[in-house]
Amino acid sequence: MAKKPAYNYETLRSERVPAMKLIVKIVFYFCYETLRSERVPAMKLIVNVVFYFCYETLRSERVPAMKLIVNVVFYFCYETLRSERVPAMKLIVNVVFYFCYETLRSERVPAMKLIVNVVFYFCYETLRSERVPAMKLIVNVVFYFCYETLRSERVPAMKLIVNVVFYFCYETLRSERVPAMKLIVNVVFYFCYETLRSERVPAMKLIVNVVFYFCYETLRSERVPAMKLIVNVVFYFCYETLRSERVPAMKLIVNVVFYFCYETLRSERVPAMKLIVNVVFYFCYETLRSERVPAMKLIVNVVFYFCYETLRSERVPAMKLIVNVVFYFCYETLRSERVPAMKLIVNVVFYFCYETLRSERVPAMKLIVNVVFYFCYETLRSERVPAMKLIVNVVFYFCYETLRSERVPAMKLIVNVVFYFCYETLRSERVPAMKLIVNVVFYFCYETLRSERVPAMKLIVNVVFYFCYETLRSERVPAMKLIVNVVFYFCYETLRSERVPAMKLIVNVVFYFCYETLRSERVPAMKLIVNVVFYFCYETLRSERVPAMKLIVNVVFYFCYETLRSERVPAMKLIVNVVFYFCYETLRSERVPAMKLIVNVVFYFCYETLRSERVPAMKLIVNVVFYFCYETLRSERVPAMKLIVNVVFYFCYETLRSERVPAMKLIVNVVFYFCYETLRSERVPAMKLIVNVVFYFCYETLRSERVPAMKLIVNVVFYFCYETLRSERVPAMKLIVNVVFYFCYETLRSERVPAMKLIVNVVFYFCYETLRSERVPAMKLIVDPKAPLLLWLQGGPGSSSLFALFNQHGPFSVDKNLTLVPREYAWTKKYSMLYIDNPVGTGFSYTDSDEGYVTSDDEVARDLYIGLSVFFNFFPEVAGVDFYITGESYAGKYVPAITEKIHSMNANPVHKTMNLKGMAIGNGLCDPENMLDYGNYLKYIGLISEKQRLYFIDKEDQIRDLVRTKQLSKAIEELDKLLIGEMGPYPSYFYNVSGFSYFMNYLRFEEPDDLNYYSEYVNQTDIRKRLHVGNRPFNDGSTVREHLMGDILNSAADKVKTILEAGYKVLFYSGQLDIIVAYPLTLNFLEKLEWSGQAEYLNATRTIWRIGTKTTPTVAGYITQAKNMKVVLVRSAGHYVPRDQPMHAFDLISRFIEDKPF
């Protein structure tokens, strides 16, 4: 048997623990196979979900020093920390647990370990282990730190969370000036270095091991039949529920956070895997009462007592259970004269007298209550601890009788304790579509707590903060708004309210507030999270009745006002401020003019937003998490305000642009979205409201039928304003998609998550607004901000919309010298234009996976709709303008598809964000089967003979048969051999008999050179930089065509019919000289289109369309009209009408949009 390790001051400073393990390993170890497992193909663990970074990027030479979350989360350059330029910086450390420097150095707290060591350290080798080569554990994901970086001379002071969370330079930690500094790390999770690197646990002390070791047998043991893994514990969801058709889109946090397939848990490849369950609390009853550790009231005892043998067990040789892990405190230390004033979190958080723990009165129950915070009432009132309102009291007051209740005699598993939800409840018909985190996390109706219907339920209320109602109202605790009330008191009826049956936004999820309460006269101004988190009535705070009241703030880290204003800590935003909201008056108080409590910072909600008719049920996390009214942010009264951004992750501008961190996407950008105006505001140039920043959810998306439960992490996590993305001030900016979470495209597009599409990354949209930039010489803003908005889609498939921008109707064309030349008849002179490289793989729009490409028009519409939704959220000023979908050629299928999609989404008024008016299609391939009549057309214009016409007709009949029998790929191959000649090694039949290799205008044999100048232009280094496309290639569209090959000859006629019947304006225009989609072919399609206006169209008289003056008119073309449809022939134009006849095209689009007669 190995020698029992000694835990003392020297051990804490031991060389054996030079470098602690990151939470990553601690938090979520997921074996690579699980991530890729067929059983969970769509699983993007938080890792993927939160910050998926491709391995190569992590190791990239371009980011040699890894921008760990530290960088990401709180990037602070070492020099900045010590810099005179930021002398007042109080890292989260200050923010989270501000400890005055003197305390840190105090001889009275010699064992202090910064959370850093405490929270996370993981050896580099594990991260790079061949056994988990692709794994970017949350660790990687959350705080990827290469071992070398930690020890690197370049970052000698880097300390894990300390660094990460609370950056403390290494020298300071070991400094003679702070000889007693023991990071909370030691305090929280003391792990000897050797154990971490032990061959016996080469891969990891997963959170399971790290946090709560449970052997598999125990989980299945008859002795603990009710054990619920943290999965159970956190959000117990049976596997079937996860896969249930009833909740098809639900990737419960379980899946998201800890979903581990059973096989993986037992996998030989992860032999040490201890489910969180194991992780959370493996305690055999005997161990709890063991004589072998009679004096130890370790948090272990306190939190999860584990006998020493178990800790040293051959089965878990390296385990330092949470006890050790969380707060290893020997009993003697607690009572030690050396720390007389120190009520370590142990005392503070969970003080337990030894006798109580061993008490015969609760022989079978080591409920988390006992385990975590068991405090007998007498102890609380004991003369021995007269001043102690342990967090227990504060946090979790449990009456003794409840603990001993016969109704729950055997077990208060964390499941019970934390989120015990019986399986039936989860699947209950009463809440079939959703166990919001609310339900999941804290579903408590008052009646339920006492209800006979849930006798075993120790909801978090019981578990976390069980407070009997009488106690709350008790004269004995008149001022107490137990956290229960404070944190999550939710009336049962609200939870079941018909008004929000399907949606428990995180708002609901996190702190469900019934709408009525928000609007209640009793709380007309606010139910701040303050109320939510720690409800304290203002009077109580100021009340003479509770003069000694130390809010949790006081309880946890009480800082007197003077400290806040102290010259020694001028910038401090105590957690108090941070954690708990203080009445509005206090915030605005002249006494604390600069105070923007994180409360404000974190959760300020303006009342009007909460009551808004437009979002009656919607408490966007934004609102929910950190709603800040704009005026407050800019208010002169809070001139020193450093929003969480500053507070949490203050980054100096130079750092952002630093050559040393060229790829850095500050969490600021990443984590916090700042409204555009604020960003540009002279007063707050860098501001991004956390609201937008953290999780911007458009209401319609949340309720979307296609994505009822899904908000792209992109939208969800960080909303970016367009200007920031293209800002010259952040030249290295990578769309959040790229920056924050690189998601492999195939995962996003997984069949299991069909609607997932990165927005920014996936769809490159080139808005005219970009070209308006002063950085682009000669640009003038001419367009009326209220002018209609036209979306242009190029065909191909696979052709970039930039083709039309530069070659047809954008503000400039490109000459042979690659110089921009202003265009006289630019559509941008009257209308706002939006050019999108669509679908993914076109132009600068890209995917890193073959699975990222679309294979049908419906998929094109799905993805494009999501992109447009984000665009309209980026630019709310265009939300009310008339919106038209336009395009040409193969876009004759794209345009009807996206138009129909918007139409269907607009059917729900709540979703209607796009003021759709109609569509216009030029030489569009809408109905290939009925437009397949090239033989007759080519014969009539004299390009083939009669014999050749008959050959064409025979081949066209064969192709139609292939289309009807759904042999679409074969059909397109035959059409290529007949007409186009791009797919095979030989020229087409048409080329052989006519000599034509150009199909866009039968007056030309070959393609003009100037059509491709634009691609050379946009590929120039300086232009690519302005477009923020990095090293991405400008795609030729060949891969897009390959993936759409099986869909090219499918018809869009049904979609066109739907749009016409819905009353939208529709324009079909064709160039007289086109070959590939000629005017007669379009007529064939329209004559066979069955809709309510068909008879009127067939009997309509074609009229002449003239332009010019009355004295010198010019015949521009001919028009046929029926109801809301116009069909136009443009004279002397080929396939590209705006290029061949720019004046005619400009007149045409203007008459159509402005409803002027032809």
C-alpha cells in the first residue's frame, strides 16, 4: 500500500504540483470516438457547440502561443497586467473574489491557492495524447493551454484559471512577496502533479474522476438503485427521450453537456471514465461513518465524504475526490490558530460539526444536504457560532424534519438534490414538448414541493434551497428572502401557462419569471436577476431591522462601500456589484456615480422591453442575461463604466491589433455583441451590448417550424454587427463562426440538424453597404434609405453574384487594367442591392467539408433564409422596406425557392421580418422538362438543319423520359453531350454542328474576355483584405454543380404557382438573343403553368414597350400581362440582359418595382 500523502504547507508549494490540470479534463472529458460515434452523429458536445477549434488551428504556426480562452476569455498581456497603462485592472479575480493584496500575502492565510491551480491545470501531453488526437475538450475548447505555453519563457507568468480566470503572474505566486499564496487551486482541487501524469491514469481524471468518482458497479449496484448520473443529476433524461420522436430537436443540455453513450462510459478505451454520477458522489454508507477518518471534516465529508482507502484504492489510485478536489481542509487547519479568522469556504460555505456528521440521528442519510451542507438548526443558532449565517443558512436552509422525512428515507441523490426529476415527469403529457431548463433545473410549484404527487421529489428547492414557506414568512426570519424566493421561486401555473407552452427561453430556463409578474403593479419597474438571483427587497437592504444583513455578497465577499471607492481599489466591481443587483436608485445614486454593478452590467432589463408587445414571451438571453439600455451605456452619469467587456475582458486596442496576436478574436468581439451605433459612437467606440453579444435570438427563428428548438450558436452566442466584421481596425477579424467556434460544416449540416447553418461563415454576402465605405474610393451614397431592397442571386449553379455586381448592374465595372469604372445605369442608383454568393461553395462562400454542400433547391432556400434573417437583424433599418428577390439563369430555381420560403415563414405574423413584395427572373431555368425544346428553336434561328433538328428532338425525348423516371444525373449528362459540352472530354453535338461555344448571345461565337476581369479584381491581395476573406479561394462553382447534379432538372413550377396565387408581383424577362434559356423556352413553361391566371395569360395581347422621349421613342421590347404576372422580351439582348441593354434593363426593373405602366 502506498504511503499516505501529506497535505501541508510544504506539499502545497511542492515541486510536485508545479502545474495543475485544467478544468477541461476536469469538466468534460469526451473520448474522440464518442464525438464521432454513429450513435451520436449530430453531437457537437459543448466543445463543438461552444468553441470548436480545429486541431490544426490550435497548433497553427499562425497562433503559436494559443489564444487560450484565457486570451479568448480574458486576454491580458503580461505587460498590460503590470503596465502603468492599466494600473487599476482587477482581473476577474478581483471581480470574482477580490482579495486585497494584503490578505493574499497575509501570514494568516498561508495555504491560499488561487483558483487558477484550483480550477484547471492539464498536462500538455494529455491534451496531445494520441488516444484523443482530435479532442479539443472543453478544456481545449474552453481553455486550451499547451504545456509549453504554461512553462514558456514567453509567458512565464501564465497561470491557468488564475491566468485564465484571474491572471496572476507566476512570479507573484512564488514571489517572496506572497510566500503564503496557495491558489484556490490547491484549496479547491489539490492534485499532485505525479498523479496527473501517472501511468495509471494516463488519459485523464475526467471530471468524473476529478469531480466525483463513482465506480460503475456502484451506479448499477442494488445498494444505490436510484442513483442518477449527473446526467440524471443535472438533467436526467432517459436515452429514449433524447431520441424520442416527441422531442426530435431536443439536444438537452444532457446531450450538449454530458451526453455520453453507455458504451463509451464502459469503453476499454476510457477505462478510467467515471460518469459525472461517479463523478458527483460515490459514497458508500460505511465510508461516511468510517472510524478511519474520525477527525476529517473535509469538504469531502462536507461535500462528499470519501474514505481514504477509496481515494487510494487501486481502482482509483489518483482520485482526489471533489472533497480533496474541491476544498481539502484538514480539520485541524480549520481550527488552527494559524488561520483563526479564516472561515474557509468550508466554514463559510459548509461548516459542519463533526458530531453532526456522525450523528446517529441521521444514520442512513448523507443527503447532499448532510453531505453538502448539513446543518442542524441548533448548530445554526448555537452560541458557538452566533454570528454564523453560513451560506447554509443563507443558501440552503433545510429543516431537520425534512431531512429525516420518512418520505425520502434512503437518498437525496444529487439527482434529487440538484434536479431530481422522475422519468415520467420528463415524458409527461403535461409538458410533452419541453422540459425547459426551468423544468430541468428548477421546476417547482409550491404545491409540488408539498404535493403528494411528487413525494420523492426534492426539487432543487428541497435540494438546493429547501425553505419551508412558513420559514420564509416566519417572524424568526422576517427579512429573509431565502435564495429560494430570491433565486427561483416560480409559481406552478406560470410554468404550465398556455401563453408560453413551447418556449422557455433561457430566460424561462434560467429564471423563469411569469410575464404577469414582470408587468405586475407590485414590481412595475423590475424583476432583476437580482430579484431572480437573490431577491432582496430594497428596504431590507436598508432596513434597520436587518442592520447586520450581509447579502450573499456580504456573506461571500462582503466589501464595504469605502472599499469600493478606496483609492487602493478604484476600479473594483465587487462580485457584490457583480452578483447582486442593488436598487436602481443606488445605481444612479450620486454616492456611487461610477457604479455599474455587474448587475447592471450583467442583467439590466428595461421594463418596456419586458412588456414589449412585439416580444411578449421573449426574454432574449440578451434581455435575460445582460440587457442594457443604450442610454445607460452612453450616460454621462456613468462615464467610467467598463461594461463587462471592460470588466470581464478588458482588451486594449493595441492588443487587438498586435502583431503578436494577429488572429485574436477577443471574446469581446466574440462574446459580446455591441450595437452598431455604440460601436461607432465616439463616446463608446468599442461597445457591444452583451445582450446582442451573448445570444442574439430572433424570435421568429426560435419559433420556426423548421428549427423549433434551435438557434445557431452563431446567432445564439454572439451577434456581430457587419461593420465590425469588415472594420479596418480589426484587420484580422474572423467571423465569429471562424473565430469562436469553428464548426466543421458537416456537423452543422448533419441530417440530424438539417437547419443548422453558420451564418456569416457559411454565406458570404456582399451588400452594397460594403461598397459605400469611405475606404472604397469614389463611392457616393445615393440610395434613399427607404428605397426598396433587391436581393440578387446568380445562377450557374455555382456562379458568384459578384458577376452581376461587376458585369451587369452594380455601381462599378472592371476594365482590363483591373480598375473600377462607374456604371451609368447601376441599379444601386435607385435601389439597395444585396448580392449573396449562394449556395455555399460559390464565390467566397465556403465550407470545409464535402458534406457542407447543398443537394437541392429546398436546402438552398433553407440556408439562404437563415442568412437573410441574420442580415435583417444586422440592419433593422431595412426591415420595413419593400423587398424583392431577383436573379437570372439557374437562379430561375433559386428565386422561386427562397421566395416561397419567405412567404411560408411570413404566414405567421410573429415571423414576418421581411416585407416581401415580389420576384423578378431573367432568362430563368424554372421548369427544365417543359423548357427542353432546343431543336425547334435552333432550327428557327438558323443554327441547325432539319436533320439536326430531328436529332435534337429525339435526344430531348430521351432526356424527358430520364427526368420522368427520376434518372436525373443521367439526364443532365445526356443534355451536356447534346448542348453544353462541359462534363465530358469531347465537344457537344451542338458545337460540332454549329461551331458555337458561347450560349449567351447567338451573335457571338466565343465568350468575351471582359466577363472574367471581376474575378481577377477580387482576388487581388488588397481587395481580399478589404473584403475580409482571408486566404479563402474564390470558388469557380464546380463543386456546387457536382452536388446539385441530381436536382438540376427538377422543376420549380409548383413554387412559381404558389407565389402567383399568393398575389406577389412576378416578372419574367428574357433577352431576344439568348440560346441557353431562350425566350420561346420560357413561353413553353408559362403556357403549361396551371394557375388561376392561366386563361387570362393565354388570351392576353402582347404590347410594345417603348423607352426614350415621345419624339424619339425606342422599342425596348414587348410585354404580356395577366393578373400579377408580367412577361417581357427585351430586344437586342442576350442571356445577360442588364449587360447587353443596361438602359432597357434599368427602365424595366424600375417600372416593375414602382408599378409604372409599360
